Amino acid sequence: MPAPLRSAANELRAVRRALRGRAPSLRGALAPPDERVVFVVGSPRSGTTFLAGAVGGCPGFVDLGEVATLKAAIPGLVRAAPTVAAPAIRRSLARTRRLALTGGLRAVEQTPEVGFVGAAAAIAFPEARFLHIVRDGRDVVCSLVERGWLSASRTGRDDAGLPYGAAARFWVEAERRAEFERASEVRRAAWAWRCYVEAARSMGQLALEIRYERLAADHRGVAQEVGAFLDAPVDPLDRALRAVRDTSIGRYRSELSAAQLADVEEETGALLDALGYLQ
């Protein structure tokens, strides 16, 4: 499919997602956009989709999913100054929200790569809030390998038109690109987790950090923290977060060999330790 048609199809999917279960109205079309956008960031396969869906399903919010035009633009935007990238981020979300007639609702955007342009997103939407969900990188590796997005044998492109496979992404350090492409799929997955988490954590106090493991063990406590951070009612959040699953926590113990685990920890050990996962 040509890139323009793919972009239009992906934007239509985002609009349909935003409208799911909601009746569009003229009031929604004419309402001024709520500037308190919520961005959910973190490594792919860490619970970003679940968390964004939980928040976006609460009264007054709407989950836009991953806005494809924004996701596709980020590899280029990371090279621009935040003040230059900010207008592009704002235009991308504004168009999707306008088409979905959700002006009066708080948009929840869940593109993980937004963490790499967090400073620009904060300029684009000064009243925005950022939620960073973190999951044990060893479990994330298992999930990424299961998906095969970084497999050398994987072909094709994702919904934003970005290629799958072993080629180095924009987030790979320039001096290590060749090393990334030669690495095992497990190590590439670990590399991805580290880069996404480091990018999101570099936002500092702009983002509320949420551990997936704590969410599974204490959804009420997490709902209270998220509610306070977003200035949102706790009870609807609590009900939505109850659906979190804990069955995949610790899956690396049975799915990664000793050699694979050593590969993961060589690439991510310092960050895993800093986050308390190696204790």
C-alpha cells in the first residue's frame, strides 16, 4: 500500500478507536480541545496499551491508541530541537482529535516512542501529563521475542509504516548500529527495553513512573497515585486497573536460557539493578 494511503488508513483506525463505544456529537466537534493530554510512554510490551486503555476508558477521557502519523514522524523529530518538533506533535494529535469529534475529552495517547521526544511533547501541550509504565526488562524481552518485531527474518512494516527486522532503529547509538544488527534477537530486545526506559526516565518529574509488577499487586494504590497525578476520580481508575494480569510476571525464568539471560543482563544489567530488578 502506498505510504499516503497507509497513513490515511491508520488515521482512520485511530479515529475509529477513539469513537469506540461513544456517540459522536456536534457538541464534541465544537467543544474546545482539553489541553490536559495524557501521554503513556514506556518500552513496548510493558503494559502501555493496557494502562492507556484503562485511563482512556474512564469518564472524561478517550484513548486515541497510537496515533500513526505521530509514531511515523518521531524518528525524524528526535533530530530536531524540542521547540521545532513541538508544533508537529501538536498538529498530529489535533487532526486525529478533530476527526474523532473528541474535543471536550482528555485525549490519552499511547505511542511508546513519545518518550524520546518528551520535552517537545511537553512544549506542544504544556498542561499534559506523562505516565511511564516500567516492567522487568527480562519479561519484556520474552514478549518482544515472542512478537518477532526485531527478528532478522521478519519482513513488512507496522501500522505507522516503520519496518520490522534487525535493522538499527533511530534509538540505537550511532556508534553501535552495526553491533545492534549483528546481535542476537534477545539482545536486540534487551537493547530496545533499555533505550525506551532510559528515554522516558530522562523526563524526570514530568512523568509519573508506574511499575507493572506493583500495578498487578496493588491496583488500588496505583489508581490512587494516578488519580492524584491526573486530577481524576480514583474509583473508575481502580475498576479499570483490576483487569491487569500477573500471569506473565517472572516468565523469563522459564523462557530464557542461561546464555540468553546473560546476554540480556550484559546489555541492561546496570538499569535492571538501578530499578531494583536484580535484588
